[in-house]
Amino acid sequence: MRLGKFLAHAGVASRRGAERLVAEGRVSVDGQAVTDPARNVDEHSGVTVDGRAVTAEPLEVHALNKPAGVVSTARDTHGRPTVVELVRSRRRLYPVGRLDADSTGLILLTNDGQLAERLTHPRYGIEKVYRARVAPGRLSPRALQALRDGVELDDGRTAPARVRQVGPSVVEIVLREGRKRQVRRMCEAVGHRVTELERVAFGPLGLRGLQRGESRQLSRREVERLRTAAEPAAARRGGRRGIRPGRRPRGWKNPAA
């Protein structure tokens, strides 16, 4: 992790404030003053500020069932409620990807930057499952097939997706990419307007009974399942048996959907 980010995650200062501390020569790594905030460090690098040791902040991952009207950012300049405000934690959490303010459902928040990058980068292909209520309510076989094959949007053709009609006006869409308002734009491309949108699964995790507006911290086992799902496909096909990304829990979705 870069030094500036390490200091920010440890709660020493904001990212910009941490970079100032480094530029002022107040930060040392392994006993040597460092003025480059991009220097790679970890919890074993002996980072100090003004001679006092800095320890890495414990990593946390939280699941939130986001209500409508809440924005998927750490802060909002317009004073709207944010997902961070709905999670009880002493850590500096950030949302993993985004959901529209109008969309609801599962969103993850963490202070683990490496995990967040893997969960959102298209290279790792983490599946997100969405339920969209549409109007008109019934999609034709041709429209369903078009969504499965990929539709042309203003920022390029979408990747193949798994799509099925699960109710009179409800379509389930499983994506491995995450463009801005992608589900809404895909449905509009085949002549259907999304009136409600909920993400019901993110990789191997579902909402697990979380009520709207509620959050919970993930267990160590759940975090490991996320890490396994975010491994490169070649590693998942290797000797050890992992959790399939997108697999739904029994009983039962950086870029906004």
C-alpha cells in the first residue's frame, strides 16, 4: 500500500493531510525519513510519524441494505445521507462500487483497499445480481436474448449477462461488469423502463435477512469467501476448490447500477 494511503487508513490524517506530513519530512520508514507518499509500505515497514509508531488499522467489511435516497459515497457536498452514515464503525470506511441514489439493496463498505479494487475491477468478473421492476412488465423472448447477448450503449456494447423474467414485471440480471446506471440503460435499450432496482447479491453474499437501512459486519469466513471469489479465474480453477463467484447463499447485486 502507498505510504499516504497507509497513513490515512491508520487514521493519522486525511489522504491529503498525510501527503503533507510526508512532504514535511515528519514520516520515517524503517528509521529513514521518507518524502515520497507513493512509497510502498505495509504493517511490517516500521512507519513512524514524529517518532511515534503507526500501526495498520484493523480491516473490516460491512454489508448494508441501502435504502432509496442514500448516496453511495463517504461524503456528499449536497448534504444528502450517505451509506457511510448508516454503518456503525470506528474505521474509515468506503463503499465498494456504487448504487444509484434511487436504487436499493446490497452494498459493501470496507477499509481494505486491495479487496475493494479486486471486487470492482472487471478483470476479476465478480457477479452482481439485480432485480429490476420494469414497465412494460413483460419482456419478449427477443428482448431477453438481446440482454443476454449484450446491447449497444453509448459507452460500448455490454458483456453477455444472465437474464430471466422472475415475475410479471420483474427481471433478474446477473452482471460481471459495473458501468454507470448499467441495468437501467440496458433495459431502456430493449424498450423497458426500470421503475425499481434492487441488488440482491454481490459475489457469494446475499442480503441474508437484512432489513432496508440495516448493516452488519461480515465474519472472517465471509470475507475469505469474498477474497476467494475475487481471485483470478486461473487460480480458482487450480488445485484448491473455491466458492464460485455469484453463488447465492441458501434461502434466499465502481459504477452505479
